[in-house]
Amino acid sequence: MGCSIAGIIDEKGNRFSGEKIICAIKKMYLRANGLGGGFAGYGIYPGNKDDFCFHIIYNDEPVQKNTENYLKHDFEIVKGEPIPTRTVKSIVNRPLLWRYFLHVKDEIKKQFYEMTEEDIVMRSVMKINGAQTGAYVISSGKNMGIFKGVGYAADIGEFYKLEEYSGYCWLAHDRFPTNTPGWWGGAHPFGLLNFSIVHNGEISSYGINKRYLEEFGYQLTLHTDSEAILYLFDLLLRKHKLPMSLAHKILCPPLWSEIEKMPADEKKFYETLRIIYGSALINGPSAIIVSDGKRMFGFTDRIKLRPLVAARNGSKFYLASEECAIQEVCPLKKGDVFFPKVGEPAIGSLG
């Protein structure tokens, strides 16, 4: 069965209620077991759109105090507050849930002059998640946030009052963990800066992906293979500044048996990619949806062992594990739905 994933982006940038993505993911509740659910929303903080927004999970108040002292060293805290929630009977053992709107201090930018603001934020996220035991930064982008926890996704959406938020892009995940624990930090989506990811499947290349990422300063502390996929996108798109089409060819290249049959120039191109970025290849049964706030991007593994359906209707582009989830929120006409082919991405973009 596996997890369920879904995503909606309005390509004209029109904002819509989080209630729509809750309805889509709820339709596929039989694919989950209540051990993790969550959402990512873009465009949800227009009043603080130029601030980095950290959503942080704390185990207790002493950890929160230590983490806030660290944040004050690197950032001007524009605003810090609990993330609004409501009582939901099925959501129990909740941690402390806070959000902070931040600016990188000028003296920190001068001290780390060789780093971009995004690099400084990434450094802070890695330090908190790796060194501050009991504190986990679950999102750190601008004008976006991740809301997740232990429970079915529909209950998590109700818990966080997502119907009160409006955004132009939403991702959702309902979890069925098979080899990692169900805990608040381990639920999907995973986020770093403006990137967020939801994933159905298992990554058998996690070990080599993890070692490769550590060479570039990433610390994988959340005990899940999906975290590695997230950081690979950040590395290829943000740090290496590769176009999305090329990043996809690195992460999900043709099989060697297919490369051998290609014309000489094309064969040389893929051989070069495999030599340079071989450790970034992701293997294993997977369906993945990623967003960076400008695009929503979905693809499957190289032999499509996990399902993914796409649709476009009006200005909205949809991705989901099952067509019924899209039909639930948008009556589709013939020709609206398509099934991404093996090795081909499905992309919705602003503008």
C-alpha cells in the first residue's frame, strides 16, 4: 500500500485555503496508519514574506530557551510565537511548537562574508538539529511553513487550523512507516530553506547519498531516507545552480542498459553525469513531490514501483498518489489527467 502524497500549485500565484489539500489527502487515508502526517504551504505569510521563518519542534522549555539563545546570536528575531493549534482528540503527546520570523544579523553576514544568507541559515539549521538535543527545525524558508506530527494527515491539518491559512502551493503526506519510527520530527514533509519534499517509498541508496551529502556540510539527523532526497535537491539546485531538468537526470538517470544503446553524444552526456554525480543517484521504489516555492515537481523511480498521477485544470496543477484525491477537490474533464512516464518529471511552475 505505502504512504499517500499530494500537491497543488496555482500557476498564476492565486492563494487558496489549506482546506483543499486536506480534502485531497484525506481521500487516500487507507494508504496510511496514523503514524505521521503533514503539510507544506507556500505564500502563507505575506505579512512577513521577506523574513526567514523557522518552525521548530521542542521537547521541553529548557531546550527552547537554549535554542532561542542560539538564534539570538545569529539572527534578529522579528517575531516569535507558538504555532496556533486546536485540541484534536487523536493528536496526543504533542511537543512545543513555535515559529520565528528572522533576519540574519549584519555582523554575522560580515563574519561569514564568503557565505550567502541561505548558507548561513542552512548552517544554523544543521547546528540546531544536530547539537540541540530535543529541538528540530522542520522548516526554514521565506513565506512558507511546514506543519506536521504523529497522526493521520487530516487530523494534523485540523490540529494546525490549516483551513485558516491561504497559500498558492500546498504539499501533503499521510505516512505508513515500515522501517523508521513514527515521531513528530520524522513525519513528512521535510524542509530546508524554501525546499520541501513528500515521499512515498524507500531509498536503498541512502547510505551512499548520506556520505556524499556530508562532504558538503549536510548533517542527516532525522533518521529517514527522505531527508537525503531533500538535501540533494538543495545541493544540486541551490548550491550547484543546476536547472531542474539536469538535476532530475542526475537523481533519476536512465539505466546503464539504456545508456549503452544511445547515440554517441547522448551516451557521453549520461556517462559524464554518472561519473560526476554517481553518488547522488537515488535508488529504490519511490514517488516524490518537491517544491521550492516557484515550482512543484513530481517523479517516480526508474521502473515506477510507486504510483503518481498528474492533472492540470485551469491555473491549477495537481499531483497525487491516486486520481481520486484530485477528483475530490477538482472535477476533471477528459484530457486533464496524465500519468508521468518513467524517468520523466511532471512540473508545475509559477508564471
